[in-house]
Amino acid sequence: MPKHSLSFEALGTQWSIETKHELSQAVVERVYARIAAFDATYSRFRSDSLVGSIANSEGSFTFPDDAATLFAFYKKLYDISAGKVTPLIGEMLERAGYDADYSFIQQAQKPLPRWEDVMRWEAPVLTTVQPIVLDVGAAGKGYLVDRICGLLDEAEVQEYVVDASGDLRHRGIMPNLVGLEDPRAPGKIIGAVEVMNKSLCASASNRRAWGDGMHHVFDPDTATPTTDIIATWVMADTALVADGLATALFFVQPKVLARSFDFDYVCMYSNGTIDYSYGFEGNLYHA
């Protein structure tokens, strides 16, 4: 069956929306507007964003109403991971060189503050006691994928795949076959899985990487990038959960996360071994 594809760049990566029928211009404009609103709120690479303002001064800042979902999810991951999955990681990433200018110049690190010491969330207001650099990259893209899918649902689009470069969500009567890219050899896969009315999100150390062994998944306790796990894939009902858990698996054992979330996963370790949940109904070619 022929598909229509809308492709565009947003948030520094490539997006596509595949549908059975071409989207109306009104729906396309709503999609673009929603992404622009997200960027204007959460981008730490823009001085004029809300997050940019939070990095410059303390105070009370009003977020969009639906931000409550994102902050509640982050707080849950923060507690489960003993602070390792934190929206405060932005300062550490900037000191590592992953800053607004993409300087990739490393500076001396310093300990991150605790959530409870520097900010208070009472939806939709975030109150801070000092300037802080927020980064919602661990779950933000998945959150936005869900919001875009919500727009498509409102427009009564029956079948779609929203793919934000590794974070995707599917709706339809036929499954979408997705390859699991080998982080050691981009372009090759270690397996494939069918995604049907679910979300599949991935995180890997070869994405957003720079310098000698530097990548975007930082351990706030050691102030260095993680090294044990090199890639994760998570299947869940929403892209928010799948995206966030794909990062959380770098720090938290799957059985611990399973106490709070319903998901399936694949983890690839630096020595090439693979761990996966029994419910992950895919074919793994690498062992």
C-alpha cells in the first residue's frame, strides 16, 4: 500500500511522519507549530527559550499545562535511579563541551545539585533558587512524539508512524518492521522487531558523540560518560516511557524499572553481549 511521507528537520535531527493518506495542510501546520512551541520552551541551545531563561536567573517560571506529564515522569525516574537520571544534567553536558555553540571544549566538572535543593515543581510553575541548566533530552523527544501523535489522533488519522530518528510511535492495523542498529557499525543491524500500536525508542553511545569517548549519556556521580552499556532499545505504550527508559537502562537494572513500568527491552554491552526481556518479540541476529 502506498504511503505518504512528511520529512523535516527539527530539534537537531531528522523526523518523518508516514501516513496512508496525505496530511492536510492544516494538520501539517499544527505539527510544525507544536514542535516550535516545544523548542521555544525546552531548548537549552536557545538563549530565548524558557529553559534559557532558567539558566540565567532564579525565580518562578510557568510552563505549558501539559509539561506536568514530563516533569512527573522525570521525578519518578530521578527517584528510581537515585538521581542518575536528572534534568539537571544540562550543566554537566555543557562543561563537557556539548553546549549551545557545540564547542566540544571540555571544562572542569563540578557536582550537580540535587533536585530538591534547587527547584520545586508545582504544575505548571517551576520555582528555582539559583540558575540551573535543564536538559530534558532523556525523555523530551519521546514526549514530543506523543504530542504529535495526539494531533494526528485529533485529526482522525487512522494509520501512521512518527519517527524522530530512533524514537518512533506506530498506529495501524499492520506492523512496522524496525531494524536495531549496531552502535559499533552504523548502517548494520543486530536484529529487527515488529512495532504495532506501540512505541520503540533507542539510545546509544555512538549518537551525539564527540572527542575521545565522549557521548551524551553522562553519569552525574562520576561526571563522565557511561561505558558499560553502549545501546538500549525499549518498547512501551508511549514514546515518553520508551524514550526515558532507554536512558534509564544505562543506570538501573531492568527488574527495578519493571516494578514501576510495563516495557520490553534490549541492552547491548561494550563487550558485545546482549540482554533482553522475554517479551521482546523480535529477531536478534547477533549473540
